[in-house]
Amino acid sequence: MASSTANNSKEIAAEIPTVVRVYKDGTVERLRESPFVPPSLDDPQLTVSSKDTLISHEPSISARLYLPKHTHNNKLPILVYFHGGGFLFESAFSQSYHSHFNCFVSQVDVIVVSVEYRLAPEHPLPAAYHDCWASLQWVAAHYSSPNPPNKEPWLINHGDFSRVFLGGDSAGGNIVHNMLMRAGSETLPASVKVLGAFLSHPFFYGSQPIGSEQAIATPDYMLKVWNFVFPCAPGGIDCPMINPMADGAPTLAGLGCSKILICVAGKDKLRDRGIWYYDAVKNSGWLGELDLYEETQEDHVYHIHNPLSHAAFNFVKRLSSFLLG
């Protein structure tokens, strides 16, 4: 990832204010990046172990894995997770997500594979989608192959491949949708199936604002972000990858899992688009189990920003029943 410290002598070529700047010399400055932190493999103060692993050399894809220390030799659900950040910033290795998953896995007995996918603008979409699909393929390849590429013992020794889940927040929720659409039409290694998925405050949009989107201070902000991260998107802001209900979009009846949880927050400007997606799935003819969870007094990705809050605790409790129920 190419990042730089602000330099007043350099000319800005393009920017999303308060988020990212691209300079004419090609360097990129991310303005909301939380600091990277190392994994915690042997920290005696934690009930969760974490480590980093390589998924692919070319392209470069990696992940941070989380495992409860007291597994009692039980096979655990596998959660493949995609972080948020508008496809532009944040990381599986950031302090924000590391703190979140240390809290999460201390309460929920799952293995988490938190994927480090490539970011725009250096790697415009669909690069992140390709990376996340490759990560899901890599996880599935551990089911029956004695020597999967970049073999990960935690998955082999502790993973229950009949309980593979996807999860993600904001842009990561958008990625979950697109991975489910692909899982509905393509076969994963060893015919592994995605059992379920949750989308937290997912990043969807379209050319016709709905509900709470009318209140966004700069109406074209989402359009600007999308054009920045996917300048060649077929259909622009009505590309099916950002607008699943656009004309010509594939039917949501093809979502490739058995149960879905949509999570929204009452003060989030993306809240109504999340409800819209929930209703669209419900009315699509998709045959799985669908549920909606709303925290009315919270804002966008509150559970990442404040993982120790009461609302975040309730959120994790709901996810626990979804993943383990």
C-alpha cells in the first residue's frame, strides 16, 4: 500500500476530502487510517490468539486469523470477514479491527479470517472483489486437500467447513453481497458451501436516492467515492455491484447461502439502503432464512469504533446467536 505523509509542496491530482489524497507524483495519503498493530499470538492477557498468514503472493493477499485459546478440540465455525473503509482505507491489521476481533472472538467461539484485500485508488475495483473471492477459495481448499496452497493449520485443525460464514461492514458488507452472488453461480473448492452471511451497515447506493440518503450533506458524495474506487464500473453508480436492484442486475434469488442477517443503525445515513436491500432480498424469491437487526440509537459501524460499548456488546450477542445458533 503506497501511503505518504502530507507534503505541502506536492500537487494534488485527486482527492476525497478528509479520506484520501492522490498526488501528481503518484503517492497516496490516507487521512483516516488507524495505526497498524501486530497480531497477539502468545499474549497471556488475552483469551484470543491471532496471527497473520499469506493467502497469495500474486496478487498480494493476506489475512489476520483469530482463534479462541480454549477450543476444547471442538470444530468451530469459520467466519471470513471483509473490513470496511470505502474500498479506500482501513486494514485487517489496523488497531480498530484488531481490537474489535479480540472482543468478538472472546465472546463468540469462531475462527475469524480477516482478509487484507487490495485498496483503491492504487488497485481500483474489481481488484478487491477478486481478492476476496480468492480468499474464500483459499479457505475452502483446506477442507479436503492435504496440501492446500499456503496451508494454514488453524483451519485444518479447528475449522468446521459445514459452517462457513461471510461477514463485513460498510464496504465490507458490499463485498459480502458480491461474494454471495458469485457463490450462488460458481463452485468453491471441495464443493464447500457458504452457510450464512451478515452485512453490517452495507455500502449500497444508486442514481435515485432513497429515504435517509436525502439528508446526506453532499448528495453526490457517494457517487464521487464510487467513481473514485471503480472508475470503469459498468453502469456507473447503477452498476449491480453497488446497486443490486439496478436494471439488468442478476436476481437476488441467486444469493449463495442459506441464511442472511442484515444489520443497520438508526442514525446511519446508509440505514434506509440497508432496509431497502433487506426488502429486496425478502421479495426476490430467495429461499433462505432472512433477518434484520437494528440499533436505533447508533451510527455507522459503531461496533468497530466502540467495541466495548453496550451497543457493541448487544451487536456481538446477536451475531453470536446467528453464527452459533
